[in-house]
Amino acid sequence: MYAQLVDTGTKRLKTLEEMSPEERDFQEKVDAEIKIEAKNWMPDGYRKTLIRQISQHAHSEIVGMLPEGNWVTRAPTLKRKLQLMAKIQDEAGHGLYLYSAMETLGADRDEEIQKLHDGKAKYSSIFNYPTLNWADMGAVGWLVDGAAIVNQVVLQRTSYGPYSRAMVRICKEESFHQRQGYQILLDMMREGTQEQKDMVQDAINRLWWPALMMFGPHDDESPNSQQSMVWKIKRKSNDELRQMFIDQTIPQLEFLGCTAPDPDLKWNEETGHYDFGDINWKEFYDVLKGDGPCNRERLSTRRKAIDEGAWVREAAVAYAAKQKQRAAA
Amino acid sequence: MSEWRLYEVFVRSKHGLNHKHVGSVHAADNEMAMENARDLYTRRSEGVSIWVVPSDTITASASDEKEVLFDPSEDKVYRHASFYKLPDEVGHM
């Protein structure tokens, strides 16, 4: 999931009787699957939760360009370079769709980006891991975008109209990302040297657990999930989504001829799902708090981009003002 | 960017179809709004024509005006063809 641990500000769910008439109308609309639009009345907590979740989601798309940007100049062929650039451009686009959806709630894009740069806003933990070899571009596309798709497909049905519509658009584009990633790995496994095949397994070994962490904490450790589910911002729980992802990914992993770095991973005939080992939650919370391998580097890169691009934005405004003046004269 | 104006973007996906609202962009001027809209909303040949409109120039109905504006048409069933029952002998009309 691109938004992990979103605070809803609620300790306990309200019953319908405890709600104000407005709150009750709102909840009944949500329950009836009627989408909430920007101009409709909504509880303050709903608005704030959405701003937090959508901004985290948008920040993740934007920061998510950085691990891949690392490989644009190092892509092995022109074809791969073009594909990678197209994917990165999509991430920028996804960030912008989401910031637009967030702005319909009355939030300001600059302010939210400032919060990110001040370390006050979160983004997905996954982007704080380094991309060390070319196979990482394959593994990121396949596993990271794959995990994002599982989450985002469900979010297309989220209760807030503008968020839902942004997700529909994003999902359409996302499957290209996953396929191009998987194809990088397939080519390396089919035609690569032993060294290249080892790179694929190494990339999977490093990114497997962080990809599973993308779905966020266990359901019973996730106090905000309940409120988000009632508001239908979230439609499926973290653990459900994680299980879906694992179940659909293992056959693809086996087809590659690779393994997951999890000795407990095995098919469970009874449940019809894969069992898997414990996630290192300390690592997850450390990365989320800012102590992952690349947190500082990612944020300083973002700050540098904004600061060093300031003159371009100023020039654009000056140019627009001049054009306006000329047109008036 | 806050100092940049917000524009709503409408895309005609095919000749013969209406322009449809697809989202918004920020831009310093109209020309940049068009360029940004093209980059953001038509990366995969989603359109053959784009409109960009400054958001603050749009007059929208408010949600609390819903009844005032739209309820009056609810009790005018005679505005629909299905209100008029024709004998079978008349055939399709």
C-alpha cells in the first residue's frame, strides 16, 4: 500500500444513534455506495483522513521516481531506457492526479509538499530502499508496482469520488509498469549469464520483505483501519490485501525459477492460501520513522529539486505577467 | 504551485464525442496549462482535442441547491415518452 498508518483521529467508532443528523446522512450515503463529492458535507475526520491518505499516496508516487531515476542513465539498452522513462513519467502523472484529488478537499499542494520536505508527512516505506543493480528495476516493477496494483484496484471503489476516479486512471496505466518489470526479470533469467541470474535472485531477496511491508501493519495493530473501513475509504484490510498479493505472486516467482527469502512460505491446502513467515515489524517502523537505508537521501533529493527549480517557477510567472501586459497594451 | 492558477481539463477522446472533464492542472498561463494538460492527460493517445479552463471562472451549482434546481423536474412525468401509452396496433413510434 502506498499509504501506511493513516491516522483517522478516531479512538472509537460512533454508532448511528450517537451521530449528528448530518453525520448520519453522510454515513447512510456511504453505506449505500453513493460516492461523496467535493461539495458534499463530510465529517471533519473524513476530510482530514483523506487529505492524509491521498497526500501520502501522492508523495509516494513522487518519491517513487527516485529509485528508478537512478537507473535511467545506466539502462542496458535504448529500449529499456525509453520504457523506464515512460514509467517514471507515469509516476509523476500519478502524483499529480492524486494531488489534484487532494486539492478538491481544500488542501494546498505546496503546503502538503512542504510537510513532506520537513519530514512531517509520510510516504511508502518501500522507496527508502536502494536500487543496487539492474535487476532491481525488474523487481521494483514486478513486486512494488504489483503490490501497489493489488491495493489500488480495491481503492477504485473508495467512497470519495475524486480519489476513486484518480485510482481508475492510475490502475489503467499501472499494469504496463508491472509487465515491463517482470519482462526485465524474465529476459535475465532466460538469456542471462549466471551472474545476471544471480542478480535477479539478489534483487528479489532484498525487495521481497519490503514489498510485503507495503501493505502496512497487521489488522489488529492497525487502529485506524476500522474507521477507514466504515467510511469506505479503505475497502479491504491490510492482511487481506497482503495475502492476495502473495497468492498471486508466487506462481509468477516460480515461473521465473526464483525463490522467496522465506523458509516458512508454503502452500496451505486447507486454507487455499500460501502461509508465510513473520515480517520484521521493527524494520518497518524504523523505516517509517525515517531511519531506513535511504530516507535522508530521498528527502534531500526532493528538497534540492524544489529549491533548485525555484527560478524556473519564478521565470514562468514573470513571463506570464509580461505576456499579459503586452496583450493589454 | 499555489501562485499558479488552477485549470480544469476537458478532453475529447474521439472525433464526434463531447469533451469530458478529466482532471485539473496548475499553470502560470493558458499556454502552459495546455502543455501540462497534454503531458498529464494524453500520454497514451487518450484525446484528439483539449480544453483548459481556469477553475475560478466556472460557476457551479451548490450541493444545497440540489432540490431547488432539480426537484421540479421529478413530478413532470409527462415529459418522458414512456408516459404516453399507445395501442399495440399503432406499432413503433
